[in-house]
Amino acid sequence: MMQTLIDRVARLDGRVLEGRVTALNGLLVEAEGPKAGLSLGAHARIETGDGFAECEVVGFRGETALMMPFGPLEGIRPGARAILQPEAARVRPGRGWLGRVLDGFGRPLDSGPPLTEGGTPYPLKGNPPGAHGRARLGDRLDLGVRVLNGFVPMRRGQRLGIFAGSGVGKSVLMSMLARACDADVIVIGLIGERGREAREFVDDVLGPEGRKRSVVITETSDAPALARRQAAHLTLTTAEYFRDQGLDVLCLMDSVTRFALAQREIGLAAGEPPTTRGYTPSVFAELPRLLERAGPGPERKDGKKAGSITGLFTVLVDGDDHNEPIADAVRGILDGHVVMSRAIAERGRYPAIDVLKSVSRTAPEVYDPAERPLVAEARKHLSAYADMEELIRLGAYTQGSNPAVDRAIELNEPLEAFLGQRKDDAADIPSTFAMLSEILGGGEGVQQ
């Protein structure tokens, strides 16, 4: 600890770079100062009547820096002193972060003891490992959710999107994954969500045992756009720290859409032109920079195991339109997608996952020879029933007209029961395929 403090003192810069506020325009603070301290992404502390307001440089107009605040603007006045911090924002994650609830700056929001920092500084907006320097995807990951283990399997280091409209059950599905997934560490980012959710996640979802291996980072919907964006980047930075310790990390982020909305707000304030549905070009540039940080870690030359970040990112689709711009962009970046259906939720089956529209791009490499025919047969029956569902419900289908449809009708009720799961239940991979085999008439099930 003493050596860490000595190193940090040695790195301190004796210079103090100052600027002055020249104007306040909407959400933007305009300031002028030495060019050495005014760079894109630099932070500044602006004097207010009773303290300081933290800001970040988000653009320029001529030689004037455009800053956005991380908090309220009250108290900022023309000519106020701005103390510039030209270095890119860095944090020092450590194992002392486990079990804690933090804000976008890494400051504790819970009632725990003072936070202990790690020794290595990590850039808040880190870069993903090089494409050819990354390890391969790891082995199969037990998600603890029957429908995902069976129809949308994942490997360690894979990235999956959960796409749904509001009120369809994204957060409940995330809670199931946080409780039951086979991971060393869980990093949960609640970006722009309801204020009550952080406490519920920690107390009701994680519980004392789950909390020991989890870090929760949150900025709620009432936080400024810059703080919400920073919380998303800090979530990935924290996951990268634990990955570099050789651990398998599960990164849950709810939601990518609200990260995109925060970036749109920043871009519009900085003068970017709105494009598709009002989103600015920087939104579509920032999405891959954020999401690509999840995945397998860099290969290690010392022969030790490379850690991984398995990413599960929720996407709030606008008006249940799964082809809206953010959903479409995220789907093209990730390694698979889970589609949640309002119609299924209205029937009372949870999690309300539409199996036929959900895809894992690693599924062909994951299933063993005994599992693959079971999944193919179950999909065939679900598809046959979906094609004729309207006629069946109206009573217009005549039994015996099509043997495949007759079989699909016979299996529909047990398959629906298989796809449903209570949020406090956990289902491992062997029990998932044993149950599926029994439903399809496969005898004793799959041998693992």
C-alpha cells in the first residue's frame, strides 16, 4: 500500500492548468484556456458558489472548448475558474470493489467502508484487445436458464444481446442470469434505469452470497447524460480489470439503448447533426467501441489462463420494433441475440423468449452429437405450431390433416412448460437436455 502511494505521488504533475468560463448555453459550458489542457475527453473542475462542478470536454467551437457537466449546473457563472485535468480519465479497480455499489466515477453509493483502490490505473475508455492477439472463445457456459441453455447456448467470452420492449421481462431475465450463471465475477451496469433497481439487485437478486462476487455500477435516469455514459464505460473497465486477473467475468448491462440515448444527448448538445431517428453519427461510432471491449482477453505469453468477459447486453426496442436503428446496429456487433416477445409475456410464460427468433452464432460449435438432434426436433415442432397457431386457436384446423402439425399440437403444452421457468429456479445443462429428451420421447435423456 505504501509503495502504491509513493508511486502515485511521484506521478503527480506540479502544474496547474486553468481556464475561464465564457458562456453557458443550454447543457454546454463554454470555456477558454491553455491548449495543453483543452483536449477532447479532458476533465475540468469549474468553481461554483459552494464547490466545484465536474465537466468533460465534448467538442470545440473555434478555440473555445465545449464542456458538459457530470452534475447540476447551478452556481456556474461567467468568468468562473476551470481547473483543467488534461489526462484521460483513469480509475483504479481492485478486489475491494467486490460486493460494492458504485457510481460512474467509482465512488461508493452503499453504506460500506471507504473503498480501497487497486494499484494499476485503467483508462475509463479502454481499447479492446487486438483482433489477432485475443484468445479464442472458451468452453460452454452454464447460464442457469433452461431456454437459453437449450436453444441459445453461449461460450465463455461470447457477447449476447437481449432485445425487448418495455415491461416484457428483461430485468427479470438478467436477475436470473446474475443468480445462477457459472462465472467467477459478475459486473452489473445499470445505465439510466429506475432508482429503486440498484437496491433491489443487491438485496433481492444477488443476496449475501451473490454480492461477494459482484460489482454493481449505476447511474439512474435522472443523472446527466455524461454520467450515464461514463457508468457504461466504467462497467467495462471494471470487467477488464478482473479479466486481467485470469478470471471469467459475466458483464450484465441494462441497457445499451440508454447508453445510446445519453450519447445522442451529448452529440446533439455539441452540435452534431441528427441522422437516423434523431441519433447522431457518434452514437454508431461509440457502440462498437463499447461492446467490443467484452469478449476473450488477450492471449498470455506466460502460459497462464487468459480471462474472459462474457457480455449480456439488454436493448430496449422502441415501440417493439426490433429493426429500429439501435437494435439493428447492436445485433450486427454481437455474437447472437435473444428476442423477448410481448405476445408470449401476455400469455403468462416467462421468460418470454421467442425461441424461433433467437440465435446464438456459436451454437453449431457448442452442441454435442446427442443434443443437436433434440434441439432441431424441438425447433421443428415449435415452428410447425407457430405456422398454424391462428387456425388452431380459431378451431379451423382439422385434426389429422397434417401429421407434423398434429405432433406439434401434442407437444405444444409440454414444450411451453419446458420454456417457462420461475425466476428463483436454476436449471443446469444436463437437466435441461434430460427434460427435453423426455418431452420428445427420447427415453432417459442425454448422457453428459
